[in-house]
Amino acid sequence: MLRVLLVLALTGSILASMSALVHAKDVSAQQAGAEYAREGLLKAEAEHQVNLKKLAETEKELAEIQKRLAVDKKAAEASSLKVEQAKAKLDKAQVLLDQAWKK
């Protein structure tokens, strides 16, 4: 009977130590998983910062281009008006020339 109790106690002790070992491996695996996730976060944050910087630069470039576009539109409108005025002068001059030839 003593032998049976001794075997049971030893078996229980082995199972307890195995359980602790399994638990230690589980904790180790969880630590590795957490570290991997932390590295992923750091990488994602770094990428996000790069993208934010690129966005700011692109928005600045866009603002500059929009200013140039506004200036170019005004210049195009002004030159269009000059073209219309020049056409009107040519039409008037052509009418006067035609009248001069008819006399």
C-alpha cells in the first residue's frame, strides 16, 4: 500500500512539474507573440509617420500648384480678352479697307 501511495505521489509530482513546464512554454510563446506584435506596431507607426510627411509635402505642393493655376487662369482670361479686342480691331480695319476699295 505504501508503494502505491508513493507511486501516486511521485506521479502527481511529475504531473505538477510537467504542468508548470507547459505553463512556462505557454508564457514564453505568449511573450514572443507580444514582442512580435510590438514590433509590428512600431513598424506600422514608422510607416504612418512617413506617409503623414509625404501627405504634408503633397498638400504643400498642391497648394503651390493651385496658386500657379489661379495665376495662369487669370493670364489666360486676360489674353483671351486681348484676342477678342484684337479681332474687333481687325474686323473694324477690314471694314474700313473694304470701304476704301469700293470708293
